[in-house]
Amino acid sequence: MEYINLGNSDLKVSRICLGCMGFGNASGMQNWALNYEESEKIIKHALDLGINFFDTANCYSNGSSEEFLGKALKKYAKREDVIIATKVYFNEGKLSKEAIHREVDNSLKRLGTDYIDLLIIHRFDYDTPIKETMEALNEVINEGKVRYIGASAMYAYQFAKMQDCARENGYHTFISMQNHYNLIYREEEREMMKLLIEENVSSTPYSPLAAGRLARLWASDTNRSKTDAFANKKYESTKDDDIKIVERVSELATKKDVSMGEISLSWLLLRKPVASVLVGATKTKYLDEANKAFDVKLSEEEVEYLEELYKPHHVVGALDKGGTL
């Protein structure tokens, strides 16, 4: 396993992060989530592989994802040896001062810990003044409940405004951006990635395998692929263009005698300023595959071959005012 510092912080994280959206009491959008026993197996396997970075959210399976993660980590790891990220936004009050303080306290209880290493704002809040949000985030850091803050899935201008507000008021700034980025969705390269490099902020991409579409020739018979309406909404409308890229991933995988997932993750790990890639594994073999991606070497010609067929996409992730997932 490789490790890297997030942004300019002292958080040294594994370059593979275990995404925990698939853990919890199955309900709502996560009706494919794993029960505690299955979740524990994957969390323990991640630790055995050297993964120390775990990402969850207050809204995943109505908070039970945080509960599962906290319980398993307490059983198998020392608190100081792991980096826990969780999120706030998809809750009453979104990113208001009251909501941030309330949700941080609730997350701490569910996780069974005294502090959160990385608190991520899940989306941009059009209803709360930026200064109110940044002030509240600053307060939870100063109270010792949170070590660092990150952001996720927003437009570059919104992220820039929030960083500027923090600096103008002497508040803590964001060290990471969890953005939607993979071989078949590269809109982040237009502005966000350039901004992150200038800001010395790390990218921690989610959906690195496009919900499995970059790990196999699109079709899948997994429970998630059959029931995850959000993932289908993200990718099915552009399938005719994107399948051509997926076929090239398959071609290179065959040539190198590795899996498609290894090729896709290897490409992503080369991108700047990607620090750690979120892998939402629901089987231990997917973590093993992700770990092997470090051994895959892509030439400049192979990178170009993977990239050249990409066509512009509608933005997926950042919300417009009044928008929903």
C-alpha cells in the first residue's frame, strides 16, 4: 500500500480509501447495503491490506454505516492508526451552523469516537450564507471535534468562494475535494482539478470505476447494479459513447493480463492532484484488485489510448440551485 499526505495536512492516508456507503441497514438509496457481519469482514480485510482511510457519511443507511464502521474499527484497530472521514449536508438544515454542530455530535456518537479526522461537506448549500458555514466548520475544529475539513461535488467557483471566505476571516480551509472523476467522467479536468493544484488541495475521487462499469464490460448481475437507481442515472444515458472507452480498458487489461479494474484505477492514480481513490467494495476481492493497481504501469501511449475517445458530459455530482440527486 502507498501513503500520501492530504493537501498540506499531516493526515497520511492510504492511496486506496474504503468507501463505506455499502455498509449499513439496507434502506432507501442503499437498499443493497451489507449487514454488519459482512461489513466487518471487508473493513478487517482493508486493514489487513494496509488501508487506513475510511469514508462514510451521516446519511448512509440512515447513519448505520457510521455505526458499523465505528464498531469494526474499535474491534480491529487503534483509533490513532486510522483516518475517518464523514459528511454533512443531506440532513435537516443542510450546512447551517446549527445543523453542522448537531450532525457532528450525532456522527461522533454513532462512530464511537471523540473526533473526526476529516469532515466533508457533501454538497454546496445554496440556502446558507457561506460565512455561516465556514464559521461553523471552523468552530468544530477549534472545539477538537474535527481535525480537518474537506468538500465534495460542487462547481469550482463555489469551492473557490468558500476557500476565499475562510482565508478572509482567518478560518480553517479545506484540504481535500471528493469529486466525481473516472475514465468515463472527466468534466472535473476543465476547472476543478486545476484549482485544486493551485490551492494545494488533494482530490479523493468517488465512483472511480463508474459503479462497476469500468471493471467489466458494462453489464453486471450484482444486486447493486440492479437496484442502484442513482448510479444508473449517472451513467446509462451516455453508454453509447462511454462503452467504447470501456472496451479499450478491456483490451489493455487482456494485453497486460490484469483486470479491467486494475487498469482503470492505475489510470486514476496517475492523475494530479489525486491522492486517494474511494473504492466502495462490497466484496474482499475488489479490495485485492484495487491493491494490485499500483503494480500496473501505463505508458504515455496507453494513457492517450484510454483517453482519446472521451466526449463532453453533462455535469453529474455538483447540484444546481434547487437540484436533487
